Amino acid sequence: MNAVKIRKSGTFYCVFDDDCYIVHFLLGYQINNQKVGFPASALNKVINILEENKVNYEVIGEDKNNNFKTLNKYEKFVKLGKEQYDKETNYINLIEKLKNISPEKLDKILLTIETIINE
């Protein structure tokens, strides 16, 4: 069974690997080194959002979990989360590259973008 595994770490909770893409997508928390962390005070909010979206979860070390059986949308949200994260990362990388090009090239790029947008 695929489920978001939520682990306590001090006064925070963390999710790792594919689980972090789901939490990032659904709640907007930032991914850092394949990990998303959030304060313990946000645990109920995270659980409520996972339940609303029919995503299985398990809070490691606590008796909190949910299994939506065939309704589990874990894989759907992993895919959507990875796609969103990749777009955000590409956008940030593009901005950094644009900061380092000549004004003439930047003018050409902006003209091309405006042409595409106005089509």
C-alpha cells in the first residue's frame, strides 16, 4: 500500500522521497533535499488535506493512519507533485540564466516570448 509516511523529528514532522512531492503539491511546503518539514502544529492540517484528497497516510509512531483502499490517489499526486516541482525548478534555473546574458540576447528572448504569448 502506498501511503505518505509522516515522521516526527523534534518539534517538526517530515516526509521524504516521493511523499514530499505530494505534500509540496497539496500544501505548498518547500522541498529541501528530497524532504519536506512542517511544524507539529500543522499535523492536523496536513492530515485533513490528505484525507480530502483520498491519499493514504501513516504517522509513524502514532496511531494515526488512513487507508482509502482502491480510492487511494497517492500515485496521481506523486505524478502531479513531481511535474509541478520540475516546472518550478526549471523556472528558477531559467531566471538565473537570464540574469547572466547580454542585454541584446535578452531583448531577443523577450520579443520571442511576447510573440508566442500574443499568438
